[in-house]
Amino acid sequence: MNTRDAAIARAQASFDSGQFRDTLARRVAVPTESQNPERRPVLREYLEAEIRPSFEAMGFSCRLLEHPKAQAPFLFAERIESPQATTVLGYGHGDVIRGLDREWHEGLSPWQLTEAKGRWYGRGIADNKGQHTVNMEAMRNVIAARGKLGFNAKFLIEMGEETGSPGLRELCTEQRELLRADLLIASDGPRLRAERPTVFLGSRGSMNFDLTIEARAGGHHSGNWGGLISNPGIQLAHAIASIASPTGQIRIPEWVPRELPASVRRVLADCEVDGGSDGPEIEPAWGEPGLSPAERVFGWCSFEVLAFKTGNPETPVNAIPPRAWARCQLRFVVGVEPEQILPALRRHLDRNGLGMVRIATTRETFFNATRIDPDDEWVQWAVASLARTSGKKPAVLPNLGGSLPNDIFTDVLGLRTIWVPHSYAGCSQHAPNEHLPPELLREGLCVMTGLYWDLGSGETPAVKR
């Protein structure tokens, strides 16, 4: 029968038969480390030998898109069923962080899907091969049950997300017409809790920068010169202390939003942050006072010191160091003007007598903050679909706590963005022993099959082109 229930039953059967696992295992086995220059041929191979045939088997037309800034091509897949139908853009990335082969537990390998203690291990299972495999297989289930999708689908797979998505913004700008769609539905990042379906609507912005003090050419004996010349380590410590309180509250007004919108507060009131048994314990007194943990990480900004160096930490000597350096980061939400972040810091340091501190941007990728309104009718539609399939109340996050190139889709392509993640915070993403519980992937496959079925049912919000 070509019904919604039949499509979801097909998804369950394909998972339980081992078919889904075999597909994912084949993709995990391809060592697509984008941070390793030696793997560049492998990045193209993943698209041409693995992903392209899977899309073409579903009736998609595919082409590779090149851009000089990108170290590998992008795969664009398209299935247009009707000019009048809703068009949905999907996104995923096939590259992974370095495998770190020697650091995995005994019996585990980053390039072999292994089941142990009720988990599936392998590099890319959570980020992002498992997630785009869920979505691709969900569309295959809908086509098999209905004979068609019932909507137009476009999909973009990149191979450089782990190195900052070089060329993605430029490609989307140049190929705006090719990528034209009514909304983006994609999967990346973690659920709020492993057992709770989640929707997030954007991502926090991220800006990394360096603070440096260069006081003099070399070090000087602390007995002869202590009390006579400045210590850059002490000065830089005071600079950092002026930015955030002893409990992590940001002290630069331009670095935080004026308020939390009512719709954001409402959805976050139903969200409890939990990293699982492997996650750290939340410290109630850290961060912005008066906010819940969910509001602090999904609705507010955070300042972090990622590294700090002065003197010679490995072999300290009795000398006043000539310089000090810190790599810092601001995660920020909608309501903070990104072009004012560093000028506001400069003014703040100067007001506090810390003009000797130099500020420099880094080569690391900058992400802007994005968020669509949780009250948007497409958000409510997606949440209802997930609830219908899972029998659970999904969590709605206004944005991911981390950062994604979501501003490319919102600002360059002008799309609503709805992300349905199929991972969880304790998955060891970017670390050795990356894993997911198979029941999370199974539920993800079912809810995406239901979501894609509902997209083609004709009972969606009106498209505003």
C-alpha cells in the first residue's frame, strides 16, 4: 500500500534487515579526511563512486560542481517532479575530521563500522555520513512506497566542511539559480537528548581572535627586574578578566543581545540540556545569571579562552617573559552585530587602560548567527510531522549552540532553514571512538521518512516565493 505507514514500515524493515548498516559501513570505510592533503583523491572518490550512484538510482540527475577555493568538488543532485511543487534543498558533507587511528579503543577503527556495547563506532557515523545517509535512505523509502516524492528535491554534498567549507559561499552565490528552493531541510549536529527528536532553526555565530602583548625583545631576570618592568602575562590575564567575570558573564554590552525574544524563551522552557553519561556536569553558577542552561547555550552568547601562553610552560625559568598570547572565541546569537565585535573589544580594552593589547583576527572560518522564528508555520509543520511519527514531543531549539555555515543558506540563498539532527552530544564527534546508538539512527530514518512523505502530501504551509 502506498501510505505513510507503509513507507515508515519499509524504513524499519530496511534498517532491521541490515541494509542501512551495510550502506553506512561502506561509506565509513572511505577515509575522507579533508584535513589531510593526501586524501584529496579520496574526497572525489566518495562523491563519484558512492554518493552519485545512490542518488541516480533514485531518479536524481547529478553533476559535480567545481570551485577554485575548494579542495574537492561539490555534488549537486536534483529530482524535479513538477514546476508547481514545493522544492526542498538538502545538504550534507562527506568529509570527516582526522581518523586518529591509534587513539581508538582496542578493537575499534575509524574506517570500519563496528558494533560494541550497543553502539555503532566509526568516523563519520555522527558527523556527517550517518546523517546524510539517513536522509537519502528516507527519500528512497518514500519513492518506493509512493512511486514518487511528491515534491522537488535538490541536494548538495560538500567535502570541505571540516576545513571551514572553502568555496561553499562563493559557489552558492554563483549558482543561486541552480540551488533555488523554497526551504532547506538538512541534518547535522546533535539532538538535545539522544532519545528526543529535535529541530533547530539556525546556529550561533562564531568568531575567533588573538590577543597579544609584545612588551620587549627578550626575557629579563625576575630578581633584577621584577617590580620595574611590566609582565605581559599579568597584563593579558587582566585583559581577559575585564572581558568576563569570574563566573563567565560577558562584560562587553555589544557582545550580547538586548533581550531574548518571547518565542525563543517559550521553546527553550521545554528544553533540558543533557550531554548524557559521558558529558560534563553543568555548572549552575557559570555564565549569564538569570538564564536557564538551555537559554545560556542556545539563546545567549559565550566567551571562551581556547589557549593562553606566556613564558615557556614546558621549562619555566626565572625571567619576566617578553610576550603573552591568547586565542579567544566569541559564540554569539542573532542580535549581536558581527562587524562591531572587535571594535567594541578595542574600545573596552582602551577604557580599561589596556591599550598595549593587540587584537588580530585568525585564519579560522567566521560564521554569522542565524535563526528563524520558532513560530514560523513551516517550523510548526515539521514539529507536528516528527511528533506524529515518533509519538514524542520534539525539542525546538532556536539555533544550534555550535556553528554551521547556515548563514549561506539564509543570507545567500534566502531560505528558511530547518535542521533535524540524528546525533547526540555524547557521540565523541571529532574525537576518537565516534559513535551513535543504532536506535537513534533507526528513529531518525523513520521520522525523516515521515517528514518527506508529508512534504509530498500536499498538506504543507503555502510557499511564499
